[in-house]
Amino acid sequence: MHVFLGADHGGFVLKGSLMQWLLADPWYAVTDCGDKRFEAEDDFPDYAFAVADRVAAEPGSRGILICRSGGGVAIAANKIAGIRCAVAGTAGEVRRNRTDDDINILALPADYMTQEEAKACVEVFLSTAFSGKERYVRRLRKIAERERGR
């Protein structure tokens, strides 16, 4: 599975830790979409759009975005058609967002979690399948129709 990572200055350290951890697993192809060096004045939309564009263009891939709260990157990523990004700080939240909402990008709140908690969330995100239940499919179809302007 191809995994795209991105973070601003607030998530830079956590992104580095997660990247090294993911690169140790041969199951994942990992791409760093930035920031590639710490810049205290960088802007989260740049990395959120970079990850979201790549995930939208490559079906079956997943993205991980990190900023201080997770909220900013989630808002930006969700502006890209086909992206379903949610902020989650616990493995339980991640599992529910994957099974019910088929999120393809996970936004992590670096200021509110440890590296171990983040790894647990990422592990669930990458290993949990969408349930495919009719009510969830119906809801996602409504979202996709709205994105297409119908």
C-alpha cells in the first residue's frame, strides 16, 4: 500500500518518527510530501493539498497528515474531491472512521498524542477495511454526488 505523509512545523517531529517506523515495514511504499525540513513559518495547506492530491490520484492509497490539532490539515485536505479526511486521536476513533466513513486520509493532532498513540492510530488506519454496509455506502454516495455538483 502506498502511504503519503505530510506535516507542517507542528507535526514535523511526529511525521519523522512515523515515517521511519513505516519504512521499516516492506508492506508500505512511503512518500514524504513535506515539509522536508523544519520551518517554523510554513503553512499546513501546502502539505495537506500535496498529500490529498496524491491520494485522490492513486486509488487504494492512504494519507497521513499531522499538525498541532489535526483540524487545519483535515479542513484543507477535504477541499480535494474524493478525499475523506478525519481527525482522530485514539485507535477507536480511527477504526470507526475507517469502517463507517472509509476515510482515506488520517489527520493526527501532534499536540495531543504521544508517538506510541500515533503509531497505534496509524496501525489501525492502515489495517482496517471499510465495512461496506449499505447505509454507509449510501451516505458516501451522497457526499460524492455533492462533490460533483449534483
